[in-house]
Amino acid sequence: MAEEKKNEPNEEKSFAELFEKTEMRKDFLEPGQKIKATIVKITQDWIFLDLGGKSEGYLDRKELTDENGNLSVKEGDSIEAYFLSSKHNEKLFTTKIGAGDSARTHIEEVWRSGIPIEGVVEKEIKGGFEIKLAGDMRGFCPYSQIDLRRTENAKDYIGRRLAFRIIEYGERGRNIILSARAILEEQKKKEEEARKAELREGMLVKGTVVSIRDFGAFLDIGGLQGLLPISEIGWDRVEDIYARLTVGQIMDVVIMKMDPQNNRISFSLKQTLSDPWNEAGAKYPEGTFHTGTIVRLTKFGAFVNLGPGVDGLIHISKLGKGKRIAHPSDAVKEGQVFVVRIDGIDKDQKRISLAIPEAEARDDKTRKSEKESVEDFREYVDKAQTSMGSFGDIMKRKLGKKKENDT
């Protein structure tokens, strides 16, 4: 027991040493490692960072100032930075490597770690641009890597200071291939993720038409794009989408559906407009007559458009002029215009049953004509019976004359 107690302080000391070593390993950073830190102090030349625990770091104030010398951050803000080096237990960080002479020391580490590096577009050369980096170091940026979109006018980039990613490094810095597009894509992705976090289905947003297709239009809502289907443009049937929308048009739309996994968003302009069925009961009461156009044929009837977003149905049984037909196309066709009568309306189910009075009138006329023909025939028979006997006697006399002639 005494021996066990004797070893207890050593065990505690060993644990303390182990904990201290663990903390040291926790503070150990590899050059190029990306960290998130809090700004604790800003001086005239440096920005000091709290890395957590007892560890601190610093970076050049110039990295976070604009062309006019205005700071883009303040004490208490969190930033992401890359670890460069450590001297006398002081850790140097950067958000991007500048074009100064100090960059020459870190240029290879910049490439290995993917740290952004600043450069000035010096001139246009075959296939792209020559970029001035640190001191006399030069890099090459292809046309396709200078921006997110295709370069229309190369002269617009000359003299501009941009952030690049080194995508190829060889011959000890004599062969450096750069990409500004890689940086821009990362920024765009961050903006998109931040924007997505703000959005919800059913939210009203402002969108700009960026392209139009036969099936719908693509809208931009501030860095994110989604589809406005042709069926969601209005309550009425859209025959020509190009006549309804134009590129650059700005409109309020409702986010109809979000699919983050497939990076898809769909919008509805229709949901921002008044539903015409709200007024359908007052506008189309039973027994009233309206002009409508046949817009669709199905096996059970013909759909007639009465107004924007309001269609009614003429059942197939009302289309054959009293006769049974196999399909509505046997009696009518799409595009035909008729005066129709409202036979019934159900606002909750959004259904209207219709009839064509003209067809009904023709049916009545046909039935009347057929009835008159039958009555005329019966009248003829009655007259014949009165003057010549019964219809049977008339037939007998005719048959008797025929036998006499045969003999």
C-alpha cells in the first residue's frame, strides 16, 4: 500500500506532462493549413488572431484593407486564414499571398497548400495572360481561367490585380500556371450556400429572367438560378412563352420547390396572381351563356376555356346531337369557338359543366322533323283507309289485279 501511494505523485506528474504534450501537438500547424480564428487586436501594421487556448497568430493588416486603406473587418470578427510559418513562437498567417518579395519565400508552399496568391495582369500573350507575381516571378493564366465566363475583351483585364490559385508549378518556379476562375468559383459557391440557407419554400423573392426556353424560363435570384416552368407563368394557357417573357425582365415569384441535393429550385409566378376561381361563382352562374374556345379533347368530353385559368367540360353525351359518338373529335375539334351554357359549377373542386345550346337546338329540330315525318305518314295512311278501305283491303286488291294479269 505504501509503495502504491509513493507512486501516485509520479503518475500525476506523468499525466500532466502527457496533457502538456497533447496541447503542444494541438498547437502544431502545418504550413498551408487553413484555420478559423478570431481577431483580438488590430494595430497600424498587424492583425492579431486568437487561435484558441494560449495560441495566437498574426497577419498583415494590408491583406484586409481595400484600395482606399479601409479595413473590411473589426475586432471580434472571425476569419479564415492559412498558416505560413512560425518564428520565436509567433505564428504568421495569411488570407492570400501578396505580390511582395516575401511571397518568393513561400511560393512553392503556396502551390502545395492551395493558398491564394495575388498577381497583376501584365499583358496578353498567346493563349492567355502573363501575370506578375512576387518580384520578377511570372505566371501564365489561360483565357479560360481568367474569369467565370468567356473572355469577350482581353484588354479589360490588363492592369488588374487579381487573386489566383497555382494549378501547376514546375522548374522551380519558372513554369507557373494560374487560375483566377478557381478562386471565383469558390467565392460563388460560398455565396450560393449562404443564400440557400436564407431561402424557404413558399418565400416570395425577386428574380431576373436570364434565359428562356420552350418549357420555361431560368431566373436569377441573387447568385442562385432556378426554373420558372411554363405552366407556372399564369393561370391561363401560355401558347407563346417568348411573347410573355423577355431576358432581363424582373418579377416577384414564389419559391415552389427546393431540391438541395440536386441543386434545383423551381418558381411560380402564378401563385403571386389572384386565383380566377375565387370570382368564378359570380362570373359564371348556372344558366348563363358565355363564349368559349375548345382547348383540349379527352375520351370523355371537350374542355372549353371560358377565361384565364377557368375551363369547363362538355360531356361527350352532349356532343353527338342526340347520337352516340365514339370520341369528341367526331363532333368538334380544338380551336373551335362556341356559345356555351353553364349547366353546373363547383368552385371547391374547380369544375364547370357545360352544354352547347346550338347543338341542343339542332337535336330538338332533328327530333321534331322526325316526329313530323312519322305524323305525316300516319295521316297519309289514315286518308287512304278512309277512301279505299283498310290498308289490308288495299293490299288484297293490288294482289288480285296482279293475278288476273298473270293469267
